[in-house]
Amino acid sequence: MPVINRIAEFFDDMREWRRHIHANPELGYDCHKTADFVKMKLKEFGIDHIDDGIAQTGVVAIIKGSIPGKTIALRADMDALPLSEFHDHEYKSQNPGIMHACGHDGHTTMLLGAARYLAETRNFSGQVALVFQPAEEGGGGAKIMCEEGIMERYKIDQIYGIHNDPGMPLGYFTTNTGPVMAAADQFYISIEGQGGHGANPEETIDPLIIAVQLAQAIQTISSRNMSALDQVVISITQIHSGTTHNIIPSEANINGTIRTMSEETQELIKNRLKNLCEGHALAFNCSIKLDYQYGYPATINHFKESNFAAEVAKEIVGIENVNANAEPIMASEDFSYMIQERPGAFLHIGQGEGPPVHNEKYDFNDELSPIGASFFVKLVESAQPIE
């Protein structure tokens, strides 16, 4: 089936919702106005039950089907990014330095569109839980919502999420049956040497020289300690030291990110980092401290649910527009916490050509909203049919 006719009928409304959210972006857990807008629309749709204040500003709404049954959950993220918008369109961000540069305004709109249709038709059994989540962009809002018990409170049996993807054709779906997005960890290394005059390096313990050698050694973890087939990224993104041309500093700092697809690989890299820091400290007679911080875990789809979601997508956009065996990507996503709690799947959906996410020129393609909303609806109706 193509886009659901009824959803296509209220496309103009969805575009208006999305642009309102886009013009009023909020960061992290501070999604108060966005949550209020979501609640207002859900009440207009006649939603049975709405809870707010979950993970501070998260919203969970329940739509009951025509007969009793299980609970399927659909998730959308609501927060924006600390970025100044390039475009000067009529719905430009009204909050300086904040913009919806990742399309969460569109994700929220797609779920609102599905909510409106599902509330009108009730053509499913059991109930659907609509999860509107704050703080995906580094805040871990999904983890907090899970810790506050949404899976148990609403008796959720399975959960699904989607993310727009600029550069892929409009409506083209990708997913797979295993790791779909990477874990994202950070490391911070502080090197404490002994500073002095640049003309007398023999009287110092130069932390810059140590930092350069340590940085080079870190790059050998992926090239010499791991198989070339392992999916790993180790990126040193910062080296800070010094104040002027003729002073050898006392300290240097190395920071970076690590992306992995398994806990085993994650721990191997952490241990090698620790060993390299200890070895360089001994070799150069200095102090080196490693602060390794775990970020979002890998987003690992469940086999049955990801295959099911791919089949649903094919009904919406056609078999030729679904890749169910896509390569994982090294970006991260806190939906990972939700599918650690319950079976489910995460999919990417193309929104056509345009600037990438996290870019000041990015804008969500409103033409995608009816496709995403139709996909959400079909997930519910297929997973929990009225028999």
C-alpha cells in the first residue's frame, strides 16, 4: 500500500505542526514548550491517556484499540541542537543559537500524524504507546525514560523508532537485523610533564612530544590490535597545550571519540588505551591519566522485529525502496537503551538530497512526514490486527 489516504489528506496540518516545532526549538531536557504542543495536539485527537513529566519533559500517550491485546510502542525524539540556523525562511528558529538540525521536529510530527489517524480509526487490538522523548542529543533521555519505568508502567511488548536520512532517496528505508548504529564513548587523557624555556628542552619533560607519540600509538589500536573486518572508529579530535612560542608547557591534553559495535571490542580498546597511557608514562617519566567515559551503547536491532519492520516498510514504499541488510553506521542513538529493554527495531528513512544532519543548512523535508506516519500506523495495524 502507498501512503494512507487519510494521512495524505492532513498533510498541510502536519507541515504546519512541523514548522511550528522547528521555529521553537529546545535543548536537552528543556523541551517544555514542545511537550506542551504535543500534549495539546494529542488532546485534540481524543487520545485516551496522556502522561507528562517523564524524564522531566517526556510524554507518553496511550491509544486503546478496538479489542484487548498487547502494547506496541512508537518513539520520537523532540530536542534540537545548539546551532545557529543558516536559512532565513518564515519558520526559522526563534531561539538564537538553537535549531532543529537533526530532524527531530519531523520525527515528532510523523508520530503526531500517526497518533491522529490511530485515534480516529482504532483498527488494531491492544494499545499503542506513543513515546515523545527529550534529550536524545547527548542527554540520554531514552535511558532516563526507561529507568523511570515506562516499559513496565505501560506494559510495552515491543518498540520501534525511525530517523530521517538526508542523501538517501525520499522514502527509501534501510535497516538490518543486528547492530545498526554504534556505541559512542569518549576519552580524555591528561599528560603532566615539566615545563621550561623553549631554549632548554633538556631541562623539561615535554608533554607535547609525549602527546604526539601517544596520539600516533593510539591509532595503532585499530590497525594492529584488531581485525580489518571489525567495525571500529577511533578519532582523536583535540590536542591542547601551550601558551606561546618559547615556553615548553607543563601539561597537554588529548581527547577523542571511540565508536564500536560490540562490548568486547569496546573493552579491548579501553584496556589498550590504559596500557598505552601507562607505558608512555613510564617511558617518559611523567604522569598520564586516562578518563574513559561510556556513552550510548550500540543500537542492536532484534532479528524478528527488524524483519517485520522491513516488510511493513515494503508495503508502504515498495520492495525496491527497502534495504533490510544495510551496513551499520558509526553514529550513535540513545534508542539503544529502549531496545535493550524490549524487542524492537530502528530504521533510517531517506528524505532526499540536501545538507546532512547537524549542519546549519539542514532542514527536514515535509514530504517525508506522511510516509513516516503511514509506516508507524501500518506497524501497529500489522503487529496487532483485529482478528
